[in-house]
Amino acid sequence: MEMAQILMVITLIFMVWGKTPLYLTAIVGSTIAALAAGFPISGKADITLAKLINGGLNPVIADITGVLMFVGILETSGFLKVIINKIISCGSKLGGAPGITAAGSLAAGCIGALTGFTQPVVTAAITGPVATKLGMDPNKTAGLAAHAGHFGNFAGFTHPTQVAVVATAAIGFGAINVVGAITGISIIAFSWYRIVREMRKNPPIISQDIKDEVARSLSNKSGISFSLAIFPFLLFCIGFVLGIPVFVDGTVCAILVAILAKMNPSKSETDMIDGVKRASIPIVATISFFVYEWCYQ
């Protein structure tokens, strides 16, 4: 316990000093102090790191904050764009225009699942023109891209609908996200299969110039490798599966992104906080349904 107290004093000194990011210093310092005090990360013990976090914040809101801090810096660092482009590129190899659109739909759905507001246009602005150039019907292109909403809704950590279910049913994230992800992927996959089957019956005629143009549009021009970009995201998923509190998991992975991208510490903290600003919609949903539940009881 003495070591924990020393670490907290050191944390306070760094915060007063003002040379390190204020919020990140507080989060990292208090987490290390709690672990040094012997508190387990999670479990059935009377005091755990997860219970300390959830005691200060509603569990749903704490999870939302951790996720959005991670996504905020993942976007500004350029890592997220590299991941999306890679997914779309792989989709093109799996099924041409339908594969590109389906991959873009899945990528947009993943963004929506994390940020709480699914916008298919994030990827459809890239995949739509490409798919139609490759002979896919514009209406079906739009329809398949719109299925991003199903994945973002059903598999989401912060989507208002999913937040409402978790808040009112008094359950945690985990199995509900897995079932939701399977449902969302199934919708996208079945739509992809139908379009592929139709296009095989009436294959479009595509010039080599169009194919070369599509290949150029999907190339990675950022200089960031896919393996580097995906590494923090994989660690985030592993941490979630292992039961690490999402708030801590998201914060640690966000700091890792800043280190890998060689970003300025103060700038990276600002980017994380800007990501949290997106929490307004899911937080309002959470509060609304808590009030409803209280009135119903």
C-alpha cells in the first residue's frame, strides 16, 4: 500500500508540473497505483480495478469513454484509414464490385459499432463510385452499403440501441456483441452472395483502364503499414476478451497508437478527448433509458 501511495504522489507531482498530458497522467498513474496496491483487474474480489472505475462512472458510460478515446486517436493518426482501405482491397479480391461494397459496409459498421453513430457514407464515398464503375447496379450498391447500419447497431459497444438494451436489461457487453456481429455479418454476406450470383449471370464488360483506376484508388498512399495500423486494434480486442476494463483497455491502446504514430503527447490527448465528444448520443440514450427504467419500477 505504501508503494501505491508513493506512486499517487508521483502522479500528482507530474500533474502539477504541467509537462505531461493532464488526463492521461491521471488515468495511467491511478491505474498503476491501484495495481501496485494489489487490487486485481477484475473478478469477484471486494475491490477490483473494474469496480473502482464503475464506482466512479456508470459502467456503460465508462466503456463508451474508453472506446471513443481509442477511436479518436486511431482516426487522426491515419491508422483507421489504412485499416479501412485494406479491408476494401481484400473485398475487391473476394468478389469484385460486390466484394468491395460488402467490405466497405462491414468497415463502416465496425466504425459505427465503436463510435455509436454508423455512417455508411464514410466508406461508401470510396466504394460506391468504384463499384458502379465495375458494373454494379447503383441501387444495389447503395442498399448493400446501407447494411453497415445493421452491423453497427447489433454489434455495437456505443450504438444507442445496443446501449439501451445493456442499460435496461442490466447485462454487460460481451456475448450480446458476438451474437450481434454474427447477425450483422450474415445480412451483409447474404446480400453480397445474391449480387455476385446475379452479376455472374450477366457479367459487365469492364475496360482495363477502369480496372487500373480502381487499383490505384485502393492503394495505400499513407506510408503506414497495415500490420502497424492493425496492431493496437488487435490488442484492444484481446484486452476486451481477457476481461480488462474497457476504459483502461481503450486508454492504453490509445496511448500505444500515439507512440507508434510518433505523435505529440499533448496533441494526442486532445485527439482522444475529441473522440469522446461523440459520446453525446449514446450517453443521452443511456440516461433516457435509465430514467425510463426508474419510472417503470
